[in-house]
Amino acid sequence: MKKLLMIGLDGATYALLQPLIADGYMPFLGKIMAEGAYGDLMSTPNPLTPPGWISTVTGCSPDVHGIYDFLRPESTDDGVFLKVNDSRDILCDTVWTLASRQGKRVTTLNFYGMSPPVQVDGYLISGFIPWRHLRSATYPESLFDTVKSLPNVDIKKLGMDIGEEKKCIQGLPEEEYEDWIHLQSERDAAWTELLSHLMEQDPTDLTAIVYDGTDKIQHLFWRYLDPSLAESTTASPWGAHIRELCLNYYRQIDQSIEQLVSLSGPNTHLVITSDHGFGPTHEVVYLNEWLSRNGYLKWASQANVDNTSKLTADRIKDHTLMIDWEHTLAYSLTPSSNAIYVKQSKDGSLGVAPEDYPDFCRTLQQKLLDYRHPIDEGQVFVKADLNACRLAGRPCLEHAPDITLGLRDGGFVSILRSTEVVKTREKVDGTHRPNGVFIAWGPDIIPGKHLNPLSILDVTPMLLYLMGLEIPKEIEGRVPVEAFRAEALRANPVRFSKMAQPARHKSAANRPEISEDEKDALMAQLKLLGYMD
């Protein structure tokens, strides 16, 4: 039976990968692309890690699986508060559980949102977890002891380091650039070493890993990596040195991919995906400030004007206090969501009446799309998608946003108070784009095939198909048959099954929240990567 290896490169984009291949930094990836099928992989409406990876491993959209952001809003009589999403908030099965249920064994490492871990036939360690809490994010728990015993794996490198994250709360100082790049290289090398051990000792039918250093490097060092920007940022010897460190990181990723493919054996199918793409961001858009100036939001008296364009990890915990909830009709709660929530009236409370909701949202949408930059007169909000289900009065998830935005430079909004709605960034940062990467390689794949853009929802059905498994009909994605040899499709036609089980609407009542350490590490990580502007 053919083996299946999936490698996730968080935030990977052809805008960088193709120049890296051409310049000789990623020769193995170049070989894989030449011998396999590849194309753009279109992300979720808000191209962000949580909805992106959860859609990747479920084949379902955020409106079905329920994950829109790192955090989710919960309304109370005292206002709106934020809770951290985890695996208990995912409302449908992952490819790991679907494969296990159909008799396949899986190994999955460092995927977002997999903690607390669900039972699988194989091995699972979640990503986005501080190393001190990795045991509770590992299945089976005995795997954690195995990891600790490995001589070449430092368990501290596998998770987020709270001390390192807190050092970066006010931004990463230039004198720490070099050490921080080395830290990402060491961390990804540790994941490679662990997965190599598992593949050698107990290979499984599906083996999957995410390298998230790609996303982190690109967020902080895009201006050194982007060929169109690198000439100016690498004029000094120091700038050129930082660029070379980043390029060597990708050389290491290429070597890791080659190592894992070699360990998987000659009869292997390889699928490489990203959760979103990447590009530059030049400005900060203060969404709540725009809402305030247009009469939709009222600031609380203690809401200070932002002078740093940064929402620190400490302030994210109480930033909801910046809003006067009694006199607010529309608001944004997290920068990474790029979303607006509309406050609807309940039991006579202040808010938008249900019968007024459609017109309210359409009017707000049009105002957003009509808004122009005060200096260059360009359109700032290039997308303002309404919640179609809620608009039509159909059932939808309570925490689903009412409007999802897209900014002209692809960045994330700021939710802070400001003297201006739009400010130019001091330096160019990296931010997300909807078009990620998809690469498939193996005996059943058409070599050299350039595919039309695929949906991120197509990854799970493709993985199930490559394992010879039935695809549940509730999965929204499809098998990209155009990537496969005709003889392979004849020998293994796509098969569907009835609904495996209904979506699991999980109650948050009486469930334990994650620890304060985990919250601190997550918030610090989000701020450092630009999600908390």
C-alpha cells in the first residue's frame, strides 16, 4: 500500500518559493514541482491560521467547523468577552479521526487547534502550545515520555517558549533578529527529528506535519525576503546577513522535506500545502476608529489614543473595556479576525432590531466600500462580505461575524483608538494573502501539471482518496481529479459515504479554560506576528 506524507508550510507563497528554487536554496522542492502537480490553494474568506488549517484538515468551511479566529466572542449582560478556541470548538471531524475510523493509522504533528487531543489510531501533538503544556496536548500521553527520552530532541524547542515570547512584547529588537531566526530553525529541526524517529520506529498510513517557522519568518522579515524589497533592505552588510540567515532557513526546510520523503519510501504520495499565502503590508487601518467616526461605536472614557499601533498582550485581555457597550451598535473585537460584529437588540436592549438587521448591514457594507483614503483617495476596504445565512434569517453560529473585511494591502485591522483611520507603517511587514500553495507528487500524480486554483477545502478529500477511503458527503471540498493520472482514477474511483455523524455543537458550560501561561504565550505570539496591531 502506498504511503501518504503531508507537509504543511504555514504561510507559504510562490512569490518566495519560486525565487528560492531559482536561486538554488530549495532544489528538492523544485524537483518535486517539476515532477508533480502544483497550483494556488485558495484560503478561507479571512486567510488566517485557525480557519485555514482547520478547513484544511476537515474539508469544511468556517461556517461549518466553527473556527474563525484564535479567539471567539462570548456575549454577557456585562459586555462582550473573548475566549481562546481549541479542539473542543471544532464542530466536525478532522481527517485524522475520519482516517482512524476507517482503519488507517495516522501521525500528525504541530497542527493548530488539536489540543486537547482527540483519540486517533496513531500519534498526535498539537501546535501553538507552550512546551510546559505539551503533555496535555499529546496523544497518547506515553508519546510525551518517548519525546523526552530522545537524545536529539529538546522538548523545549517543540512548543512556544513563554519567556521568549514575552521578551518580544514591544516588538523584536534588531539585536535579537539573528538569535530569533536561529530559534525558528532549531525548532523546526526538532520537529523533523521527532517525526523522523516516529517514521522509522512505527510508520503510519498518513504522516503529517506543519512547519510554522515559515509564517513567523515572513511576518517579521518580509522586507528582507521579498525580491522587490530586498535590494533596499540589504544594502548594508548587516541587512545582507539577516537576509542570508532567512534564506538558509528555507534551505533547511528543503532538506527536511527531502529527508521525510526519503524516510517515507519509494511508493509515497506527497502533498504540500499552506494555510494562506503572503505579501507586504504598508499601512494600519483602525477599524473601530472608523466605526466610531461613523456613529456605530462609542469609545469608553478609559480608551486611550494609540500611539504605537500595537495592542500588547496585556491589553488584549481587557481591551473590551475600551468600548462603551451600551451605546455601541457595531464593533471589531480582534485584529486578526478582520471582522465586524453587529449588536442585535434582545429583550428591549439597545441594538439593531431583527427586522432592521438586513438594511443595517447593507448600509454599513456600502459605507465601508465607499470609504476612501484621505490622502491618495484609494479604496481602503476592498471587500466587505455579509453573513448570508444571518441576513436571510437562517440558522448560523452565534459567534460568526456579520461582516468580513479585506483591506487593500491585505493586512489586518487595528481595533485601537487612533487620531487617524489610516496610518503608514514605519517599516514594511509581511501579512497574509488568500492564495497559498498546493503541490502533489507521487506515482498517481500527473508530472509537470500546473493546476487551476484549488480550494483549501479540497485537501481533506484528496488525502482520504489517496488512502483509498470513502469521502463523507458532508465534506464541502472535492477530490482534484485533474491532478491524477487517468489510469489511477480508473483503478481507484472516488467513493462517497453517507454522513458520518452530525456536526457536534459543543457546550462551553463548565469546561475548563486553558491556563494563564498558555494564554500569555498565545497572546504574545499573536502580537509579535502582527495579529495584534
